[in-house]
Amino acid sequence: MKNKDQSGFNMVIDSLMAQDDGQFQREKLQEFQKLINNVWEGITDWRKRNKFVPKEARGLAD
């Protein structure tokens, strides 16, 4: 996500849950929201995380 708008992501998911009548769908959205929030840093561009990247891994995403 280019702008790292985690609060925007959460607002969208919360809005979807508020519109949903089914408990099952709401639970699935909550699980998805929790998963994404737990791995938020990991879904950013790895080239911009300032972490060591092994030489063998360079070029894999180009």
C-alpha cells in the first residue's frame, strides 16, 4: 500500500461490517481485518523497509 493508510483500511472494513446482515460474513471480515493489521508492515514494499535483503533475493520481484 503506497500511502500506508491503515486507518483508512480499517474504516472500509468497519463500514462493510456495519452494512452486513449476516453474522458469518461479519466474523470473516473481522478475521481478515485482524490478519491484515497483524502483518501490516509485511505488506509494504520490501525495498522500502530498510531491512537487509540477501543478495540471492535481489531481482526476484522486478
